[in-house]
Amino acid sequence: MKKSILLLCLAFSGQVFSQDSEKLLDKIVAVVNTRVISLSELDRMSMTVAARKEISPQVYNKSNFSQKELLDLNIQSFIIRDRINSQGYVISDDAVESRIKMTEDRLGLKRSDLLVFLKSKGLSFEEYFEIIREAMEYSIFAQRIITPLVSVTDQEIKNEFYKKHSSDRALAFKYDLIDFYVPQRADLTEAKFVDIVKNYQLTGQLPDGFDGMETSELEKISEDGLSVEFRTALNESIEGGFSKAVTYNGFLHLFFVKKKDLVESASYLKEKEKIEAEIYNSRSYQVSLNWFQREYQNYYIKINL
């Protein structure tokens, strides 16, 4: 009983001593529920980050980690395991061994070859075993918990593609437009016409002398069906806004862009999956951070780093 109380006190003090010499053996840097994390664990992880990144790039997604970041990974790993276990996903030793055997078969390796490889990377087989378990748990966590919280729309992918290629003349669009047009007149500037149209949209009122303004709704208009003047003005427009005013065949035109949709060209289709992955990875990272922040409240976490 006295020994248990002593160990508990030492855990909260953050230090572990040899009973005989009272020499400092290690430092406890965090306690998460029943999981005790020591400084030596973080130091060991720091020494083997490159190998861990090679084995489990989803978890070890950087080349260098601070001690605080490595501690966060340990805390998150504990929470992930606890949460997926509660949902019935338990990664047993047999499941890890089966995954390792599959990797050996795929690469044509014997166990002795794997051990030599791990030694060259500064890892023990026991460490490798737990890294694989951690990677399998993270994969379940990402698929079952994070992915349902993240969505990427086709329009977002197209918008990102347009940002990357905004100066590319090969880009093509389809539009839903409202065309406002009046006969060209000397006293009508582009700025004045824009103000008239915007006020008309809000109030339905036109100033004297503009009763002859006409409107036309155009849907799914491709660039091929537009004059060069219209195409240039619309290309510089944004969805939900007005184009520049354009004079054409004796009329002054102003387009309200209801929808501006990127045509799925060959170049777009080639990059679509890559862009979707970039948006997803960025968004899922932020969703994961928010998720962990909420989950931390459900655990006893004491940090002494």
C-alpha cells in the first residue's frame, strides 16, 4: 500500500527515482487517464522520427517534431484508441502481425530481412509493431470519425482550379446570366449604368428616360456562343456579381452573373482528384484539431513538460 502511494506521488511530481540510490531515472511528462508518458519515450520518438514517417506517414506527417508535438501525438493516440475501441474496433496483436506479414509478402521479405531493415533505421521490432498498430488505428479513426465530418463540393474544386489557372486562356466556362441592355447614348457612362441596374434590382424603379431598358435571362451559355467582348467581360466576373459594361451593336450591356461554372476540360479532370485531396487534407486537419480539443474535456490529462 505504501509503495502504491509512493508511486502515485512520484507520478504527479513528474520524476521517477531508483529506490536504492535515489538517482533520477526518468521524468514523467504527462498522464492521460491511466497512461503515463515519460520523457525517455519522447526522446526515443525524436530519434526515430524519420523511420516512423516512412512507416506511418499519416501519423508522422512532418520531418521534425518538437517535444510538445510528440507529446500531443501520444495523447491523441491514446484518445483515438479509446474512442475506436468503444465503437468495437480493437486492433489486436494478431491483426498487427497479419498486417506485417502482408507487407513482408508484398515486398518479398523474410522476417530476418525486416529485422535487418529495422535495425538500419534504428528501430526495434517491438517499436515497429506498435507503430503499425498506431497506423491501423489512425486509419480507422480517419475513416469512421473524421471523414463523415468533411465534405468537398465540385464547385469548391472548380474554384480552386480556377485560382491556380486564372491566367490560363484555355479555361472555359458556362454561365447563367441576366443581360440588362439599353441603346447606347452619349450621356450614359458605364458607372452610371451599373448604378441604375443595381438600383433597379433592389427597387424595380428606373429613372426617367430608361423605360426602354430590356432584360434577358440566359442559361447554360458557353463561351463559344459569346462575342469576344462579352467573353472578356464575363471571364473577369465573379459568380453573384456584375460584369463590366460592354458596348455591342449599338447597345450597352451589363450582365449579372447568376452562375459561373468551370467546364470540365481534360486539364481540369486531370487535376481534379489532386485538388480534391488537397482541400480534403487541409479541411480534415482543422476538423481533427477541433475534434481533439472537444475530446480533451472527456479525459484526465496532466502535463508536466
